[in-house]
Amino acid sequence: MILVLSTSTGKASTEMLTGVREFAQGTDWNIQSIEFNGNPFPVRDLIRFWSPVGCIVEASGNGLQPGMIPHRAFGTTPVVYIGGDTTLTPKDATCVTHNAVAVGEAAARELLTLGFSQFAFIGWKGHAWSELRKDAFAAALKLNGRDMSSIDLPSIEKGLPLLKRWLAPLPKPCGILAANDAIAEMTLTACRLLSISVPDEVAVIGVDDDEAICEHTVPTLTSIHPDFRQGGRFAARLLARKLHRPADVPSKTTFAISGIARRGSTRLFKRRDDCVSAALERIWRPGGAKLTPREILAAFPCSRRSAEIRFRQATGHAVLDELQKARIHQAKQLLANTNLPVSAVAENCGYASLAHFRDTFRKETGANPLVWRKSYRCEAQSGQRMPT
């Protein structure tokens, strides 16, 4: 029995547990997951009840405070922690943390590529992972000769008035990295209340790619996706080593990011066109890749030819090219994160035939879908980064 104590909700926790279960498929482990409910974990009683041979503890998120996990109560049971907040874990604990440097560099690279010269970070006071992301973002910008402004909000509940006062005089246009998607959502709300145009005046990037947030903001939210599944696999692998070779276990390891989910909050155009913005939002929403150019352009209040011209003027390419990018992106996500057969992936991504999908995918990636899936999973298991 392996006991997994989850202390956050949403995509991060779900994917972490999925990664643990993926590793466990090659073992005799039985995984039991217990969710944190905002009170101190009854660790001693849980150990007595389940008698686990090892534990994985997600020590982050959902209101967890120092002392809520009584670490001594684990006794001699081997434990691996997932989480970047050192105040929540024992001093010499075996930990798997996110790669804050990768997050900061990815955000800086994205915003610099979009042409911004002003930058800012919006953090969450009192959270170590927020500080790590801020420092990494600042370092990446400094490497490129840029500075940034920053603010640390006291909480989600109390942050909006303070954020509005800070955003109003901020030099613009400005590229902003928020500590996570919840902070980024608040930033978009503040911009809307201040009539600040997103992404023309302020472009916003979040972290975690929590689709429950990112797909329902206005505009939709671009977000960096830490590879939580890889984090779960790494934690399970470290625990397996602690069980069999306890002297041969590193105290710290990190998991990478799997890419950036680009959405409306950073989607800048050569020419501003609200109809084109709406078309792009529709293409990149779940299920949008299955649409046809005719269906997308039918929403424009003009002829199809005029709509095609407007789309190309704003984006620099045809609507079919944008659909193709969305389809390949969705295909990669399905190949990487599900066991769907290639034929089902092709159908889900709007391809009329399996042969067309294979040819298009090979042209875009250099590999057929099955080879790409195998390569992705091998590189994810080894900790190497894979482009998305």
C-alpha cells in the first residue's frame, strides 16, 4: 500500500496523482489517495489505519500552512514530498519541486518574442513558489537587459483593490507574468474594471494551465503548464528507491514544464480586429479544432472572401493555417496524455481521414503519431524536455 496525501485541487493534483499511478503500473503497488480538507492531517491515524509501506505528500496549495502536516507522525515510514515551499516540508526531506527557472525563462522568452519592453510580475505574498517564479522571471529578463516591476498580493480575496491601484499607473504596453492562474484571473478582472485593453496594453501569462480558469476568463488566459504528471512519476520513482536503496536517493529533484498553452491574453495581431479575436478564441477553445474554415468565417458580418482577407491582415496567415496549428496542438496533447488509438485522435482533432492526419502530423513534427508518442513518453520518463 502506498498512501498519497493530496493538498491541492484541480489540474495540478489530478495530474500528479495520474503520474504516480502511471509509475505504479509497473509495480505491485496499491495506491490510496487521501485529500486534504483544510485541517491538520491525522497522519498518525492514517498510518495506523492503512499501514502503508511508503507515502507521497503533496505539500502545496489549498490553504496548507506550516504545522498542518505533523511530519514526525510518519515515524519510520518512507516519505517523498511534492512542493516548492520549504516551510511546509522537513529540513532534510526528499522533495520533488517544479523547475522555477524553466517557468521564468519560458515567460520571459514568450513576452520578449511578442515585442514587449516593459515587464511586471504579480505574486502571492507568503508563498515560496511565488518568490521562486518571481526571481527566475527577473533573472531571465536581466539576462536580456530588461528590468521589471512587481507586486505581491496578500490574498485572492483582498488583492483586487490593491492590484487596481498598482496597475493603473503601470507603464504600458507591459508583459505580465502572474504567480499562478488564480492571480492571473484577478489581473484580467482588474484590467477589465480599469478599461485596460488585453493584450494590446497588457499581456498576461499565468502558471498551471488550469483549464477551469483559463478557458473561462475574458479573454482566455495564456498559461505555462508545469508537467505535474512528470512530477508524480518522479516522486513515485524516488519513493521506490527509498524503499529498496534508501542510501541512494537524492534529496531534491525537479520536474520540467510541458509547454505554454497560448490563448487570448497574449494573442497580439498586426492589426486589431474584434471579429478575428473572436474567431481565434473559438478555434482554440475545446472542440474548436474540429471546426472548418467555413464555419469560423461564417460568424463575420461580411462575405467569406472579405472575412478571409480580414483574418489574414490581422494574423499574417489564413484561417486554415490557424486551425492546423490548433489541431496539431490538440493531437499532441491527446497522444501525450491519453492512450487513445491514433484513429480516435485524428477524429477528435477534426481530420477526415487517418491517412491525412498521419501525413500532416509527420510534416509538422518529423515523426508519425505513434513514434512521436513513444518518444515523448520516453523523454518525459527520463526528465528531458519535449517541445509541444
